[in-house]
Amino acid sequence: MGEVEMQRRVGIVLFDGFEVLDVFGPVELFGQLPDRYRLAWVAPEPGPVRSAQGVEVMATESLDEAVPADIVLVPGGMGTRRLVGDRGFLERLASWSSGASMVTSVCTGSAVLAAAGLLEGYRATSNKRAFAWASGHGRGVTWLPKARWVHDRDRWTSSGVAAGMDMAAAIIRDLDGEAAAEDVVQAIELEAHADSTWDPFAAANGLV
């Protein structure tokens, strides 16, 4: 891969009940390359957004007014159980994501993408303990129970929680090359799984 010519804007979608590591795992990796990735914090409305663990993060942009992102990242968390039925939120998410070159999710964030119609015609995965629930959303989605993450054209979906870090490393590898990805994981001392099919959790949860 050649040198990137401009920063990519990563739009992180926050909502009440998001999972902390789903967000800050990938953020840690992208944040190691500030010349290549610029983080934007987006929510239904600007202001503090409380995670499932009680940590509050300040969203600076609303879905209705946020600058379009190059990469959209939707985390999972218990808040997704409500969002999949929130038609207003799903329509806003789908509209804002339409201009992105890449739409991604961590954990049960893929259920939100599916419910918003953003995974129709794509392969995807999700958290294994919530797989039956997540895969019940959306139409025309090919759900893969055994995968650390799934990359299908301009969609990336990861398995549960910590898998988002492996997916983020793979995205960096895909966009910026092996050397950049290796430098990032070395900097944060992460032993990232580079094989998207590595998934002992599918068998542990009776999915294969």
C-alpha cells in the first residue's frame, strides 16, 4: 500500500449503554496514527453519553449535523437492545453513514447496522453469546457464526468486545500496510490475531 494522502475521519457512534472496550479498543489503535486518522464523537445529540459501565463520554456532534465520516464505527453494548427498535435513530444512522467509504461495527453493533439496512447483501458476524439475538435483525444478511471479524467490501464487522481491536488492526493493515499495523500493535503491546477465521468462542458457545 502506498502512503495515504489525507487523514481519514473516523466517526464513532455513541449511545446510552455502549460497551466501553468496543469503543476504546479500536480508538487506541487508530489514535496511534493521528496523522492518518482523526476521531469524531457522534451521538443522537451532543453532550455526555453514558456507557454500560457508567463511564461518560462527551459527544461533540449530532447524527443530523455531523460532518460525514470516512469510517463509521458502531459499538455494541446493552444499549443496542433498545436501538434496534428505534426507527428514528436507525434512519438517521443510515442517512449519515451513506457517504462513508467504510462502515464498521464491534460486537452487537452489527445488529444495529443490520436493523438500519446497512448490512443487506453483506456477510457479517457478531458477539457469540448474543449471536442468536444479533443475527435475528436485518434482511439479506449472511451471518457467519465462526469469525473473529468479517470484511466484505466496504463493511467490517467484528465478534465480541476485544475482537474490535483485532479488526481495527486489520483495517489499518488493509489501508496503510503491514508496517503501520505492526508498529501500532507493538506500541500498545497487543498480540493481535491477524487471522479473521480464528474463533474459539464460536465452538465454546455451541455455534459450530
